[in-house]
Amino acid sequence: MEIKEAVSALKENGRIKIKDGKGTIMELIEISKWDAAIDDWEGIFLFFDLFQIRSVAEPFSDVSLDIIEFASKPTIYHTPINRVLKTGPINEGMVKFAVIRKDFWNRLLFAYSQPLILQYVKSENFDFETREYFPLLSAGTKEIFLSPDGDIRILKA
């Protein structure tokens, strides 16, 4: 899979399906193309860098940012939404996000340059295939609640 081709397809269609190295098919969706009627409310916002968090969450305390920056394992964070966010997988005023650092996936997100929404699909159809494993699918993936004030709660260790 060429990152350039995937980014072009994303810009053209607003969403693509990728089969990763474990055979899991996932869909990446532009925020503006997420549709509450057909898309998964359990979707996860994906970022390539910390500064993108502001697009979906209130500004974080230094403690919360440090936790994200220094996390050694793939982690999904739950946090209250930014009041300006109007579309996307929002559950009871909360969103889920992850900062993806694994080389291939980080380059894909960087090349697109905007946050994307991830959802897993049951379909056998996909647009692109890669040998690279998606980091959030590893057994060691953690889930943590972070508040903008620095409150922390481990949801899944």
C-alpha cells in the first residue's frame, strides 16, 4: 500500500477501508464525512501529534499531556469533548482518541494532516492492504480517562 494513494483516496472519498497485517479491516473517515446514521459511535479519533488533541478535547493540563507524550504502549484516551466539536463519535459528552506513533501509521496520518476517525468494520471489502499491524489492536492496548484538569482513571490496564 502506498501512503500517497491512500491519502488521495481519502481526500477524494472522505473514507477508506484498510486491511492491516493481522487481517483486521478498519475504516478511516474524515471528521466532516462521519455520519451518525451509518457510522460507529465507538469510533476513535486518530492523531499523529499532540497538538491535534485540541480539535476534539478541551485544553489539557501539563500532567495530562505528559501522560500522553510519554506513554510507552498504545493507549486509547477518553475525555470530555471540546465544545466546538459538533460531529463525530461523541458518547455522553465524551470522545475517545489515540496518538499513533508507530512509523507507517504515523506517516499515513501525517500525510493526511487532519485528524481521522477510526472504526472497525465487519465487511470483507477493503480499498488498501498493508502488512503493518495497527497498534491499537495489540493485546497491550490500554484505556485511560483523562480530564483537562489532570484527573486520571485507568479504564483498561
